[in-house]
Amino acid sequence: MPELPEVETIRRSLLPLVQGAVIDEVQVFLAKAVKPAPAEFAAALAGRRITGLERRGKYLLFQLDSGQCLAFHLRMAGRLVWQSGTAPLAKHTTLVMKLQDGMGLHFVDPRKFGTAVLFPPAAPPAGLTALGLEPLTTEKDELLAVLEKAAARRAGPVKGLLLDQQVLAGLGNIYADEVLFAAGVSPRRPAREVTRAEWERIYESMVRILNDSLVHRGTSRRDYVDGRGEAGEFQNHLKVYGRKKESCVNCSCPLVYARVAGRGTHYCPTCQR
């Protein structure tokens, strides 16, 4: 699933291409993916100018001159790519927004979980209003206070807390594994047992790793590409995620793969006791 670095990379790659562009026509090929219903959705977008593009957690938010906002959530495997309006449709295309300059935005989603929701500012989707703090823009002391308060109520593993979008917006499975490895904290550790010093290390590791991934334009392991259709490079810098049974880069101990907090998890049993 595209996480914070991937969604932010898509935003940065698309913004100069779509800022000020006018939507000519919208074609919807998967009705359940859009709200409101396809006919109303397409009619409301036709003729609208894109005035901005923001990110919140894993959402891409297109600001329109009508005052409305169009929120894309790519879910497990969605891709949002800018290309010629006459380009052939890829398999699993969910919708196409044709622009008046002859280009278009193609939303392709093999898993069919991705969504595109058009809403007025006063009535955002519940998923947006429930999001927690942004890891890269929230002041350190505020973020640590929220993490410690949330952890005090949890007997479950710390990895589950890091994945909770109502606590941290945008962090997902890849970066939770990488952050906990860098901080030397086991993903199985009960969240309420994590010490202040360990939360400090988790915070510092999270900021560094997310920024490093942004520099390398995200992690491409399966479906992810940016808004121009180009793959990221951070997969070449992962220390634990996706390296099941390989040797730890620090101690050479075989890495462990297990289900933690309901997710496939990679960690070093020696470095992350």
C-alpha cells in the first residue's frame, strides 16, 4: 500500500502538471469506487479547475474552483498517473479525468479497493476527520505526548499503535518495520511498556526514515509508481522489510518474519529484543 512517502511523492510529481488545469470530462468504470454516484460525480467535476493538490495521511486532496475537494485513497494497489488523454486504458482502470489540455489523470486499481470521493469542505469523509497527527510536520513534544498517551491505554504491540491512523497519519507496514528496527524496539513489545527514551528513538528514526524515503521517491516493490509513472528507489535501502530469512545488516542474525498486530512483520530478534 502506498504510505506517506509514496503519496507525498505522487503529490509532488502531479502538482506542477495539474495546477490550474481544467477537467473536461470524467469517465467512471467502477461505480463503487466513487462518491457521489457516477453520473453526479462526473457532472460535478466537468468544467472545474484544479486549484491545488494537498496530502493528508494517505489521502490525495484535489482542491477545485467550486470550493469542493476530491479525495483519492489508493488503498492497496491504486495508481494515479498523468498521461495523454488518448492513451489506451490500462487493465483495471477505475476512472479517467480528461483535462482540457489533452492530458488526463488515470486511476488504475487492480485490487479495486481505491476510492475517489467528492465533498464540500464542511462535510469531509469520516476517514479524513479521524486521522491523527502528521509525523513530519507535528512538533516533536506534541507528537511524543500523543504517542505516550495512546500507548498507556494499550496492552497490544507497539507496532499496532504505529499503524493506527487515528494516532499517526500516513505510517504503514513498510515504515513501521523500518522505524522499529532503527530504534532497536521489538514490534512485539507491548506499547504501554515502551519507555520515554525508546519513544524518543522511535520519533527520531521515523522522521529520518520518512525523509530519506522522500528523497528516494518512495518504495516500489509491486504496484507503486509516482504521478508520472516512474518507480521509486527506497526499496534499495530497506533494512528489514521484505528481507525475510536474510541476515541482519547489523549483527548478521537471520531476520524473523511473523504476524504482529495482524500484519506481516520483519524484525531482528537480536537487535530488537
